[in-house]
Amino acid sequence: MFKIIDRTLHPKGYAQRSTNEWPALGSAVPPWLSEVFNELVLSSNGKLIRWMHVTPWKQDVESLDRLGILQALPAGDNEGDVTGRQWEQRVELMRDVIIYNRNNPSVIFYESGNFDITEDHMTQMKELRDIYDPHGGRAAGSREMLDSKVAEYGGEILYISKGSRIPFWQMEYSRDDGDRPLCNDEDVSEYNRNQDSRAIEDIERWFDYYEQRPGTRTRVNAGGVNIIFSDSNTHYRGAENYRRSGEVDALRLPKHEWHAHRVMWDNWVDIENIAGHTIGHWNYNDTTVKNVSVVSTADEVEPILNGESLGWDEQSKKFLFTYPKVTWEAGELQTYGYSNGEQVLLDTKTTSGSPTAIRLTPQIAPEGFVANGADIALVDVEVVDKDGQRVPIALNEIDFTLSGEATSRGGLAQVPDNYILSTTLPVENGVNRVMLRSNTRSGKVTLRAEPDGLESASITLSTKPISVKDGLSTYISGQDLKPNFSRGPTPSGESFVVSRRAVEVLNVTAGTDQGNATASFDHNEETTWSNDSDQDTAWIEYSSGKPVNVSQLVMKLQDFRSGEYPITVSMGDKIVFEGTTPTSLGYVTLDLNATVGDILSIAMDDDGEFGIIEAEIYTPA
């Protein structure tokens, strides 16, 4: 587990490209704009950023210090271990990374590679840490390292891992890359998602980790980071020309996936607060019949449409409540959550009217829009109805005219050239954002937006001069940015209640492969017990040496992502589970018909390969 001041934290957050780029700006952004990105991580209750492949620039490292967001710093790699001069270069780079960032308190993990490395190489990386940062308390590890005796943390990029010696946290989960019809010539169109389905996928994937959280004993999952936080027009692997699978878009406008994480992650480990978000908008047409999906930490959820309840507690999976085949009608959809006798209004969706106007909302640095030739002003562009409510289905195209002491850096939307630097830009879901860059001369800046058929709008900003003498200035951008203490101090007391206890296995007997039978519960996910495809010998028995009241069986099975296995689980002569194991991204949890006994057996009910990577037997806490 991972602890802060002796309180367990289940780290959750995002894997983000270390360039952290913006459209048409790249990484050339002022410090306050880095803060905009990182504050979105904070406000979605993200606790950890895993920068990908290479160390980020100091501006982002210092921003996470101010916001209290943990971070993992990689040195540099090519997704595999290397030898010779390539390894020497990685060691030299990690040395420099440690020296350069060892005084930044948000740095918690030094990452030695985006895949496993040898034990000798891991030892070298730990020695570097001990030489150059002996008292920083940072952990040295790498991706994978599931059977390492040297690494201080590890974890896969997609599949759920659990550890008892070191923490395993997942480094890139929920890897749906948007419109990606083919991968290695295989059809993977199941990954094509809109905001609604991507939010639901993120909810289901996070539960995989939450289900194996600290407190569920003895081996637990230590957390995970979702890939990727922001869309990027420099990084894509799908049919589209930029990656659209972020929790925010490339201009850092939040999507429903962002709200889903904001709800689920408002805790240290166990659920602490009642929160919720209704996925989607409420602007459809009279023929629409759709599922209403709600993400919530409440025990029960009740959506009410124009005063009429849609039902109670239709929980399709933890955190996800689904109310099927709702006939749409214009008006107000309110969603209430109930826990421990408390009622909370979680969310309200209201049908907007027809588009009538444009609303422009600027966002500038706390110190003002500075005339240094590098500062940026963001301007949100919304299509609104007569009451000023955003129209979430608007796709209006808008012409922009800029005058004064700034240049336009445009925005982003999906066409072959992505509207990069264009003076015409459509809204998507009724909103978009444009960027203005200051000149070196101060003065007024006016942006005018003219959409077809709607009222136009304009705003005027003023850039602030800075003192320059002989071509030099003492002005340092971002020097006035303040720490954000919104999270408050670490609470006292433990953050979870033990929900079950592991049964200690004293002896194991198998119908075949007896020599590897202990591999099925050795706390090493790189070892497996397997049968010989013969049903008669496809069984394994675990003895506790004393009567126990079993309640759950948790297993990581061979070929867990695609394999489904008909099995019977018995305690003595009583069947406690009979059925087919579901596919998973790691562990499956089987609820057993509670009974007392000392020998639990698992038997395959058909011929075919069957293997157990890890098996855990639990009794109620």
C-alpha cells in the first residue's frame, strides 16, 4: 500500500504525455497555463500523474508541488530493457533527473523504464537514488517488475495486478483510443466511443481496481492512472487525425469522463462523500428512447424527470446506475442520491432552448495578460439560448476577427487540418475555446465572434506592459502563482475498514502439475499452475488446517481477458459455486454460498486448458 503520514491512499490519476502540449502552442505555454491543466487534475480528484516515457519540464513539476499532486518521473526509454551504451545513457539520464528534481516534494516515484528491466539494472537505479537522493523517501521501480525482489513498486499498463510485498499500481488503464477500427490488422472497433460510452467504460474499469483496494486483504491493488488526460493533435493511433480519448479535450475543456472520475475519486480509499453526475445532456427529440446513466457514490440513486421518478437503485455495476429505455421529454432531469438516510441532489440536466447568441468568456493569468510576446489568453466560446444556457447539441461555425496587440493561435476541431490557426472554428457540444498570444507592445485586444444566424459577440482585453532595459527584463512569468491548499491536511485515522480476511493455505493438492501447485497462491503473478487439458485431473484443493467460514474466492486465471471456464467450487462435499468464470482484466471475485470447512476445491467441468495464476480464499472480516 501507499501511505501519506501513516494514512493509506489509493492513488488515482492520469498518465499524461510529458510534453503536455496544446494545439498550435506545443509546450511553449506560460506557467499559469500549466496550472490550468494541473488544476483540472486536482478538481477531478486525481492524486497522481505518471508522466510518460521522459521527464517533464520543470514548469510542470513545480506546478504539481503547488497543487499537492503526486508524480512519477521517468528517465527515458524505448519500452524495453537495453544494454551497452543505451543503458549507460539511461543511467546518466536518471542521475540527472534525480539531481534536478530531488527538492520537489510532489515527486514520489522514480521510474526506470516503461517495461521491466533486469534485477541488476534495477539495482543500479536504486543505487543512483541512494547516492543522489538518500533521504527523499522516493521509491525506485519500473513498469511490470511483477516478480522482482529489488524494485520498490511495479504494475502493468492495463491489467490488474496485486502485491503483498511492494505496491503494484496500474500505469495506463482504460486504453480506448477513440476511433481505432484496426490494430495490428485486427478489428478493435469495440474501442470506438463517444463521450457517454467512454465515461461508462471508465467507470467500469475503475471498479476493477477499487474492488481490490486496500482493506480487501492480503494482497491488494495499490491504485492506477487513466490514460490519457488530454486529447492531442500530435499523438494518435486511430482512424482520426488526433487522439480524442482524453478526459478533457486538447484545449482542456472537461468531458463526461472527467466528471466520472471527479465523482469516483473523492476519497482516500473507501467511499467518503456522496457525489454524482448524470452522463450526457438532455436535448434530444420526441422519438428518442434511451438509457439514463448516472455515476454516483451513493447507495441508491433516483432520477426524477419533470417530477416523475424513473425508478430506484438500478445499479448495473458499482458506481454505475442505469435506467433503461427512458422516453425523452423536454424539461428537467434531477438526480438524487441516498446513503445512510441522507438525501443529496447529485445533478440537474435541463433542456435548453434554440441557439440565439454567442457568449465569450476570457481566462487570463492571475497577474493579468502580459505583453511579453509569450503570454496566452483563453477565450471560451459558447452557443447559448435566450436564457443564457449553453446549447449542448450546437455545432455552429463561427468567424473570428482579432484586432489590437495580440495574435490568434486559433483552436481545434475535427477536419483534415484540425482548424489549426484558422480564424473560423465550429463549436462542439455547444462550446470551444480559442487562444490569443500577446505581442511585446501593450494595448487593447478585441476579439469579435460572428456566427451565421446568431447574434455576434465581442470582448476587449488589455495587455500589461513589462519593464525592459537594453533588451532584458527582470519579469519572470508565473512568479506570483500561489499554492493550492484546497485538499486540506491529511485526515487522522485509517482510510478504510477491513472488509474481509484471507484464509491461510497450509497445504495444496492438485490432480496434475503438483510441482507447480504452490504457484497458484505464491503471491507471484509471473507463475502459474495449470492442468493438462484433461477434465479428470483439472482440479486443485487448498487446505487451511482448520474450519473456516468462506465467503469469496478471488482468482487471476490464465488467459483471463478472453478465457471463460466452467468450474465447480466445493467446500468439503458441499458445492459453494457452480458456473462459468467471467472474462476480466485481471481478477475475478466469486461470491460463495457461505459454509464452514477446511478444504476448498476448484474443479474444471470440461476438457481444456485451465490455469490459476493466483487464488485467494476469503472469510468475512
